[in-house]
Amino acid sequence: MDHSEQPVVALIGAGEMGAAVGRRLKLCGARVLTSLKGRSSDSERRVHRAELEVIDDDAALVRHADFVLSIVPPGAALEIARLYRDALDAAAKDAIFADCNAISPATAHRIGEVLAGGRCRYVDAGIIGGPPPEDLNAGGPRFYASGEHAGDFANLSRFGLDIAVLDGPIGAASGLKLSYAGLTKGITALGAAMIAAASRDGLADALRSELARSQPQILGRLARQIPAMFPKAHRWVAEMEEIAEFLDGSDHGAMIYQGAARLYERIATENAHQGQTDGIRALADFCAATIDSTRKAPK
């Protein structure tokens, strides 16, 4: 692609992150296409707000694309590669196919095997950070990219994305992403599990007081992150399972993340009932009381 041309970006996945990335690319001059086939009304609202072009046909979506970005739940990443393999081969251009999902290096290699021998140029990418805001001066998440064609993917840095190329093969970007997510989302899982246990045994106030005394930074982080996790827990289940695979064995800590996956699975089920279960309520009450006490503390 000539650097003076407007790139055509096909976006697979119109979730909170995908739609925001598409909006950022469009605001910075790219042409962004996406599909709403099988998507929710929430996705439809996000796409229309971002003013993305909608093409509900897989082959047509990628036919003239310079870049194809897969931003879907990690459990769907491999299936997306399979679904679009033939369409990418029949496309007019040798597009960059960037898998931007929270997957293990092993899954990244499986996707490479699916796409091997085809026309597209495969890039392993991992997103660290939240969805980019509309304000172009506010920054956004960082895309780490690895593999032979990562430098070509970095051309999208000219269109509003923060892209860092890793000197590593396919799987390197995914490994970095999961290492980071294992820390951030793993800490949230540990905090939720222990706060729930303390609340169950009538120790919530005592735990909160001790954390405020000896670990105020941890308490503040958990009070912010746990409530924000509730609507996202269903997406984090497969991510925890990918992290477990990345760790490669129970003696390396894989079972910690299998446990985190089951915890997030339960929280997601409870949250689907509008958060009226005892477990969700106990966590929410603990975090609300923490934030309330912080506001009332003398300056």
C-alpha cells in the first residue's frame, strides 16, 4: 500500500474495543468496514455511533481490504480465521490479517496453520489498554505486533493506532499480552475471591479496615476494578483459559487461571441476573463502602 493512499480496514468484531478502534481509525483518515451479521443491538449502536461502513457479507467485507483486524472474544479467534480463510484468498489484495485477540502463543500458531499457504500476511497482535477514546489527543491502547509482517501492520500507526513492533515470531505479541493480562485480571480475580470469602464469614469490614491500614493501594485498585469487571466477566473466561494454556502445566501456575476462569464464569452467570445474587451484592457493597470511606476521609 502506498503511504499516500487511504487504507481500507476491515474490522471483524464490533464490541466495545473493536468499535472504538474502528472509530479511531476513521477519525484519522482510514476507510473502515465492518459486519453486523449476528451481532447484538449494542454492537449496532456502537457501529452507527462510530459511523463505520456496514457490509454483512464475509467475502465482500475483506475483498478490497488492506488490513483485516480480528478483535473478538478469544474463544472465537481460531474460528474467525477459519471462517475468513477462503474469502481472504479470493480477495483483490494480499491483506494484512492481524489477530488482535487475547490468545495464547499456541493458539496464535494454530491460526497461522489455518492461514498458511494463503494470500494474506498474518500478524500476531495483542492489545494492552482500554478502548481508545474519541479525543485523539487522549491516547489509547498499545498494539504489540510480532511476526514477519509486523512492520507492515505498523503502517496503521499513521492512522491513530499506537503500534509497537516486537522483535519476535508469531506468538510473541500474544505471550506479552497474556503475561500482562494474567497480572492485571489475575489480581482482580484474587481480590474478588478473597473479598467474597471474607464477606461470607462476616469479615468484610475487618478486611477492609486492615487493607486501608496496611495496603491502601491494593484496596483502592480492587474497589475500582472489581465493579468494572462485572459486565466483562463473560469475556474474561476464555482469556483466563488461554493464560492457563500459556503457562503450560499445573506446576507453572496454570491451575490458578483455570480457577480464575471458573470464578469469572460464575460471576458472569450471576451478573446476567442483574447482579441481584448474594455474591455480586457482597462484592459491590465492599467496593462501594471503600469508595465511600475514601471520599469521607479528611484531606
